[in-house]
Amino acid sequence: MAYSITARALYVDDTPILEYEGPSDNVDHLTVDSPKSRITLGVKFDSHTQPHQLSFLYTDGNGLDHAVYPGWFDDEAGPMGRTVTPIAKLPPSLLAADKVQLYVIAANDDDEVPNLVQLIADIEFSDAFRDATRGYTAPTRLGAKPEIHHVFRSDQATVNPIIPVAFSAIAAGLLIVLLGAWGTTLGSSLFRSTGESTMKTSLLVILASFEYTFIRYYLGATIFTTIFHVAVLTVPALIVGSKALSLLAKVRSTTAAHA
């Protein structure tokens, strides 16, 4: 047995548009005046052909569809599939159509029971409704698109160039003060023997390399390059520095003993 709608009711807000008891193929026409309106649709079926699947379909007839799925409510005459659909919940592209049709679709997984697709109402929108929803513009599906212009970001602001130069000058000055202090304190014994001279010279070269690395960083080298160079210099600096400073301490102790 095919599905059969035994009763249906259609409301816009609280205003009844149609109420039928018994089967009817009539298609009603309704006009929506406000985007805040609600469409209420309820249908009942013959109890022997209760559908397993039920949906209400809003469509423009050109492939743009929006389905809503009603809930079931029991009353004295049996279960009713009913839903309240706010107009604002419908897709803007569907509301821009000249006319929207409302279908009831009932289906079953039993091939022996034909599916039901029945047109219930034609929905039109008033001029007041169009004025209230005028902001929607249908997208261009085909054709040329506007040219894309990419704006590249400018370089990030940095400190005044004089600041890194000043820091570099201060670091170089401190290195010169250190070397001068060593020369004044140790005098000619700073490079007294070949072995000591090699170790002390290596320490001075490593210190100068650290200085050069940081000056390059202040003048624009990347942080990763700076970290790599510092990592390479750290191990020899610890080894050579420890031995060189021990030798310098011995030289100073010897010099103080002969003074």
C-alpha cells in the first residue's frame, strides 16, 4: 500500500494557511512578509503505512534544496510529523529565489511500498521581505574572477643602527682593557715560553673569535648562525681557557715571589 497523508496543517507564525482532514492533493499558496516568520507544517499518515523516513523539502525547483526533519508527536488521532522552521534558518540563496516549493517526502526501505513525494505549498516573498533581505547577492558561479593582488608585508621595525654599533664598540673596548690589564700585570712574562705562548695566544684568538661573532650578530647575522658559531667555540674555549689561565696564575705567582 502506498503512503497516504490523512491530515495536514500549515501555518505561517500563528496564522493557519491550510488544514485538511482526509487525503488532498491541493497545493496552497502562501506569502511571507518578514524574515522573522516561522512556517509550521504537520502531517498525519494512515496508521497502516507509517513511513520510516520523513522529511520536508524546501526547494527552488532548480536544484537548490533544503531539507528539515520533523519530530513525531502523539495526539488523539495518532502520531503527527511536525516541525517549525524559522525563515531565517533557510539558506539566503534559497530566500533569494522567486518562489520556493514545499514538499513532503516519505520513504521506506521496503521496495513494495512506493515513496511519497507530494507538493504541499508554493511560498512567495513580499516586497517588504525583499527589502529586509536585500543584502544577499548570489555568487558568480562561472566566468572571470577579480584579479588577486598580493600586498607583501614590509620589513619589521628594528632598533636604531647606532645601538648595535655602540654595543660592538663597548665589547671591543672591554677586550682591549682585558688585554691591557694582562700586559700591565704580567709584563714580558705574558709570552715567556713557547708552550705557554701558544696556549695564551690560542686563548686570545678564541676571545677575539667570540667578539667577532657577537659583532656580526649585532650587525645583522641571524640568531641561528650566531648560536652555531658560539657552540663551535665553546669547547675549545673551556679547554684552552682553563690551561691558559692556570699558566697565567703561575706566572703571576712567580713574578710576585721575585718582586
